[in-house]
Amino acid sequence: MTGIQRDITIGSCRLILGEMGGCFAKDAYDNSGELFDMVEWADMAPLIYGVLSDDADAIIMASDREEGAARAAFDAAGFGFHRLLVWDKITATPNRWYMPNCEFGLYLYKGRARRITDCSSKALIRCPQQDVSHLYLGADVPPDQRRPHATEKPVALMAHWMGNSTDPGDLVIDPFMGSGSTIVAAARTGRAAIGIEKDPKWFDVACARVAEAAERNQMEMPVSAPVSAQQEALAL
Ligand SMILES: C[S@@+](CC[C@H](N)C(=O)[O-])C[C@H]1O[C@@H](n2cnc3c(N)ncnc32)[C@H](O)[C@@H]1O
């Protein structure tokens, strides 16, 4: 499957069912994108670089084993490297070679580097992993498959990084949307967003989560309130 299979707009968020390589292809965006069956770091990095604006930040999630290869690929694509952000997930699974209890976010920039919004933010953030994605699975998903997305991220973590790297009203993109945590964070913090996911099961989950977030915003936000006041009213 390549290109765009479904294209849904919920509030200021656009959710696309399709493969990231196809969605970023030349006829859709002005870059040198190609279609990939398997997206390697070296393949995705130039595509992502091509669609970002000239002063954009990018945060690339990677495990300790993947971080080196990811950093080399995004460096080669032209990104500047700011820092390695650490997500302390608090929980950990038993392992023979130490329990992995954190993930990394390569904090990168394109072009002119912007300052983060809250300069008192630390590079290490403790944020519990709170899987909710399986609660949004369709009724057609059999009981033995009703598990959370394997790499679901907490909305609060996405909102924290997004709040530091963007302003309200900016456009955020997650080309590997999964269960939609990034897009939910965008909806809840007043950012526009584009999410791309190739698996219909998780695309549907993302749509349901974003629709719920948009509905909640409508209930909670006075229509005429300025964006900053609206954000203060949101409990992430
Ligand atoms: C690491 S997960 C993202 C999880 C997400 N951050 C969340 O909170 O649920 C990566 C997702 O990218 C999707 N994916 C992999 N290759 C893709 C491609 N070429 N285009 C679009 N989505 C892709 C996978 O199906 C998977 O759901």
C-alpha cells in the first residue's frame, strides 16, 4: 500500500492512512521523496527534512540501540543536533542485560535554531507510560489482539516537547502516527497537525482519540477565549 488511502480532517488535525514514503512523494510535496517498503533511518531522514519549514525542530524517538544510526542519518540529511532528550518511563520490563526503562528523543533543528519556550525545561523528563490506545480499538478487533500499540507514547510527553518547540497555531507533523498520541497532544494544545499511519487498525484508533480530544476541547473552551487562556484551561 502506498500513497493516501484515507484522508480525514478533525478540527485542525489531518489524519492520513497511507505510507509515509508515498505521502511525501514528489507529487504531494516539493522534495525528492521516493516510495519505500521498509523505511530505514537513512530513507526517512531526507524526506522529513524536505517537508519541514526552515526554522522547524524535530524530535526523533529512538531506543538506545537505534540512537546512533538515527543520529548519523539525520545528521547526513542536514539536521543540526541540539541534545539527546531522555524519557524516563518509570516502569521497566525484566531483562538479562539491565532493564530498559527509558527512551531517547533526538532533539534536532533545521535551518535557524529556535529557543525552546520554557528554558527551564530539563533534558530528562519523568513521565509514566500510560497505555490507553487499546481502549479505542474497534469492536471488530478480536479479544486476543486487544493490546495497546507496542510503542505508544504518553500525550503529556508529546505535549511538553511540542509546547517547547512550537507556538500555538503552528503545524506539527508525525509521519509515523501509530495510535495518534502526537496528534492528540496537538489537538489539546492548540496546534494544527498532520498524522500519517499505514496500519488501518491504528489509523482508526488515532481518529477516535483525536475526535475525542477535539470534542473535549469544544466542551471546555469558551469559543472567544484567546489561545493562551484556552491552553491554561486544558489539563493534560
Ligand atoms: C513507533 S510507532 C509510533 C507510535 C506512536 N508514537 C504512538 O504514540 O502510538 C511507528 C508507527 O509507524 C507506522 N509506520 C511504519 N512505517 C510506516 C510508513 N512507511 N508510513 C506510515 N506509517 C508507518 C507503524 O505502523 C507504527 O504504527
